[in-house]
Amino acid sequence: MKMAPLMMEYRKYPDKFDPVLVHTGQHYDANMSKLFFDQLHLPVPDVYLGVGSGSHAEQTGKVMVEMEKLLTAKPCDLVVVVGDVNSTMAATIVAAKLCIPVAHVEAGLRSFDRAMPEEINRLVTDALTDYCFTTSADADENLRREGVPAEKIFFVGNVMIDTLQRLKGAAMESPIRKQLGLDGRYGFITLHRPSNVDVREVLAEILSAFDVVQKDLPLIFPVHPRTVARMKSFGFWEEISRWPNLKLVEPLGYLDSLCLMANATVVLTDSGGVQEETTVLGVSCLTIRENTERPVTISEGTNTLVGTSHMKIVGETRKILAGNGKSGRVPKYWDGHAAQRIVQCLLEHPPTE
């Protein structure tokens, strides 16, 4: 969702850019990966590193080893990384040690919770980055506070929203609601963060809230493989499979997910990207986390932090069902043109200068 708009924008300047698209393989489900590439109109990757799963150290190390081989064999002028995953940090470290400039798309986001692996990835990446492309004013403030020079910070907007705006029309034509028998109000769930699904007591608390909510509102839950594994190992799977108003489905492609989010009464999630998407869609979002690196979705958007408390999740959902959901507005530069601003910035400030 973040790389597709950039690849499309690069292609407008064939005399200026010769991009090489690298798929690290950190997200390695073959079917889902191909589906996203097809739906987002991403070109076939030029390089596939095939890193796969493993601990944070294993994944990061494997990406570093393979990226070093690639960048040594095929030197480049700039490495562009997106988001906050292990691959983002690993590629940045390798490029920095090889004295290759780095551009970080989605720089400056902070949850201020170093127990989150993503927070470590963000901090390390931004410390080594030459171009910090930010999505919001608070991200700029975070970077300045950490000592990043002003000339490295560029407020460009949100490339995720570029993809949403481009594909929203196609998503609304998805047959997924009909396939799931949805003809009225419903809620949409995503849940995958280790802090939520890897601790039995925490997951039990969240699921107990879902049980209450599904008695008031049908819930659609595309279940992440990690979440399925934990539910089964903790002994929850058989019970929740019998809840009459909770529909457990396989992970969905981008268009189906966007369609379901856009038409939902409420979205319950622990995903950072979903907080942003629901804000632009104007859909009430309850974030099942104690903090967020995207505070603009709360201060300006439709997002509310509810933590993992049964009482808070149920209470806030019922407020929305009663018509008292949070209204919001679309943040500055979340307008579908972030990739255009990034590419214009690179044209005006090329890394070879």
C-alpha cells in the first residue's frame, strides 16, 4: 500500500529514476503476497530475498546479509524504505554502513513504548535516514526533538492514503458483503499484535468483549495466522467458532478489506494502518492498544484508544451503536498526492548533490 504509489510516480520520470523493487520476503505468504501485488498494480519485484519467518534477530540479520550482497553487487544512489517493520530497519542499517543515502517514508511516528518492536525499528531507521518523509506535524516535532536537522524533514502526507483514494472505487464494487450475507450494520475486526494475542489473559479479555459486542452487532473477523495459532493453543478457538454473530474468515485482500471497512459501523483493530484508513473513510475506529504512534487519528480523526479492557471496548462500541460515535476530519496532505510530493522532493534535492 505504501510502495505502490511511489513506483507509479517513479515511472513518470524514466530519465530520472531507474527503480529496483526489492521484496525481502518478511511477509511471505505466497497467495496473499501475489494478491496484494495484483490488486495494487505493483510490478513484479526485481529482487526477492526470500527471508521468511524467524525471531526479530533472525529476520533482521537475514535481511541485512541479503541486502548487503545486493547493494554491493548493484550499487545505487538511494535506498527507499517504508513503514516500521524489521526489513525497514535492516535495509537502512546496511545502506548507511555502505554510505548509501536512505529515504524513510513514514518517518517520525512514535508510540513512546519501546516494548513494541516497531518502535525500535522507527528510532533506529530515523537516526540513520537522510530524507525523513513524514505523514503529520507531530512526526516532524518528534524528529526535531530527537535532533534530526530541519533540512532532512519533509512533511509530504500519507502514501497509504494515495492507495486508498486510487482504489476506493474498485473496492466498493467488491462482492464481499454479499458473499458474507451483510445487508445491515456490522463491525469489522483486525487483531494480530503480539502484545494482544501472545498473552493468554490479554487475549481472553479482548475476546470476552467481542463476545458481548457480537450479541448486539454482527462482527466480521478476518483472522491473522498468528492469531489463529494463539487462539488454538490457548483453547479459545472452538468456543468462539460457535458464537452466532461472529464470522471468522480467512485473511482478505486489500480491496475486500477496504470495502468492509468503508461500510462498517465500527472497526475494532490494533493495526496502525487501519487507524489511518478509517479516519479518511470517516468510520468510527476503536484501537485495542494502550498507545498509538498515529495520534493525529485521535486528535483529528475518528479513532479512540480503548486499551484491552473488556469494559472500555464494550462501552465505546455501544456509544457508537447509539449514534454517539466520534466524528473527525481528514488530516492535512492525506489527499492522495503524497507520492507525488516525495518524488518532487527527490527531484529538487537529488541524493547525488
